[in-house]
Amino acid sequence: MERTVLKREKPDGTGRQNEEKRMQGKIVKGIVGFYYVHIVESGVYECKAKGIFRKDRLKPLVGDNVEMEVTHE
């Protein structure tokens, strides 16, 4: 199973770029800290949110558009 992490989308498109491992998707389900993200081209991935969400006191919600990065294949 692939492990992935969620990242907040930046409206201005800034930040480091690694296009081959980053994908855009939409959260379709969230259960006990795991988020299921639908990527149009490749299906649904199980993800965990990065620590920046906790630091900023944000909680990803179903329906949010997110950027994800594959960290373990």
C-alpha cells in the first residue's frame, strides 16, 4: 500500500515543486486521522495530514481540494 501525506494547496502556486510525485485531488472520506483522497487519473489513496495542519489548528474536511505527495510506495 502506498503511503501519502496531504498538503494544503497554496493559492499562489509557490513552494517546492516535484511534479512526478505530487497530485491534486479531493477528500472523499475521513476516518480517525486518515483521509481518503480521490485522484481522477489514478483512484483513491489513503493519506495522513502533515503536522502543519495541527500546528495551524486546521482540520481537513470531506470535499476539500488537496495536494498530496507519495512518500512510500
